Amino acid sequence: MHVVYRTNVSICARHAAVARAHRAAEDPGPEPHIVYHSDDDYAAAVATILAAGPASGEIWLFAYGPLIWKPEVGHHEEQDAVARGWHRSFCFRVTRFRGDKDKPGLMMALDRGGQCKGVAYRLDACNPATLPGRLFRREFTSRPANSMPRWIRIDTDKGPLTALALVMNRNSPVHTGRLAPEAVADMLASACGHWGSGADYLFNTVTRLEARGIRDSHLWRLQHLVAERLTRGGD
């Protein structure tokens, strides 16, 4: 049976439930076994992606999550867009930032399958240095990268575009594969790091997307499951 989770029903109660997931946490710092990208790595990644880009030199960025409300790089135009063959997914594990070693968290990525409504931003093609300086450094830090830059096709009201997207690297050791919604909700409801809780990350994502006119029913289902767990745990 298809269930619709309304955003205007008990939203305050859900936010109160999310607050229960928060706990004070210190940054444990970089893990010694992780190798991080160097300046040369970022420069090489930018050179590679730009060389494979559209002949026009025009750079569109497809944003599907936090990049929508915090794009990080300057842009001159934006359009609503749909990426077919991709979807939002909590599919990579974190033991820092929004989780720890005892209770790992999950972060969202663009993974294969389905479709995803987001926003396309036209970047300043005359200043590609913004890519390594901000975007790539924000989206991936360790090697191998959990999010890989690649060009994908997106559809807009003005026609199809080739856009730069950060997609899940399925060969990354932190990739979880497809998890059942209940398993995702269990992890998001329990994980918290120095950036905050997984529950807060999910709640912020779904409400920000909704404000933009983007409804992701899968994420709202997760929000319902997480709030249910947190409410039950607080009884």
C-alpha cells in the first residue's frame, strides 16, 4: 500500500523527535589509516573532468542535496532539472562528522537507478579554478573518493543538458550497497558526530527540498521511520 507522509502533519513533533538524537561530541580527528587527497590529486581531478566536458566549455552543476541550498561555487543561472538513472540514497558509511566508530552514520549520495529531481546551476566557465578550490574539496577528501565527479545527462524545461555531478563510487570501502529503509532509519536515528546527528541531517534535507518544491517520497518515508524510532526511544 502506498503511504503519503504529509509535511504539514505533526512536523513540530517530528522536529522535537529529531532533537532527541543530538548529543555533544568532539571531533576525533582524521583516522590514521585513511589517505587523504593532496593538492596535486585535486588539480588532476579537475583537469580530467574539464577535458571530458562539453565542447562549449559551459559548465552546469547538478545539485540534488545540500548543494541546492549551499552551492559553494558561484553561478549565473539555475534551472529545475531531472537526472534519470540516478537517485538520492543514504549509501555510504561515516565514522566521523555525523557518526562515530561505535555508532556509524550514513550520508547521502547520488547513486544509480531511478530518477532524481534537483537543480542545475550554470557556473562561470572562465574560472574553473573554483572546482578544486571549493567543490571537489568539499565533496571528497579521502582516497579512494566516495563521491566521483562525472558528466551526466539531465532534463530541464529548456531541453537536455550535460551537467557535472558528484556520484557514488561503488568501489569505495564505505559504500554500503542498497539497504532496507528500516536499516537506514536505525542508523540515522542512533548516529551522531561533531557535525550533528544523522536524524538532523535527514530532517534538514527533506524540509529544505520541500521548501524548494522538491518532494522526495523516499526521504519522507525515512523521516517518518526515524521520527518513529526516536519517539519510541524517548518514551
